[in-house]
Amino acid sequence: MNYKKYLSDNILKFWLDNAIDYENGGIFTSLDKNGKQQAIKALMGQAMSKTTGKANPVVMEEIIKNILK
């Protein structure tokens, strides 16, 4: 396998096509395989980990969404 070609044609292309935030600047670091942003899911995972799974996920998601508005 030509790893350099695979990297440039697939992996780097995916991130260059989907990860650059042209509106606000910066890079999105949490994307699904289709390039959709998954920030809320990533934050939910971190929050649930910090609360050792004791937080109500529905409430936690609502709090995160309100903070991100």
C-alpha cells in the first residue's frame, strides 16, 4: 500500500474538506465519518466521564446546548 498517497487522498482530504471552521476560525476536532460536527457528543462524553456517569444525560445535553448558543 502506498501510505503517502492514501494519507493525502483520504485522511488529509477529509480533514481539509470538513474540519476547517471558516466562519469562526480554527479547526473542528470532533467529526463523524461523514464530516458532521460532533462537538456535543464529545462534550457529553467528557461530562459523563467527569461525573462518573451519575449525571442525567438528557439534562447534561441541554446544559451543553444552552452554553454553546
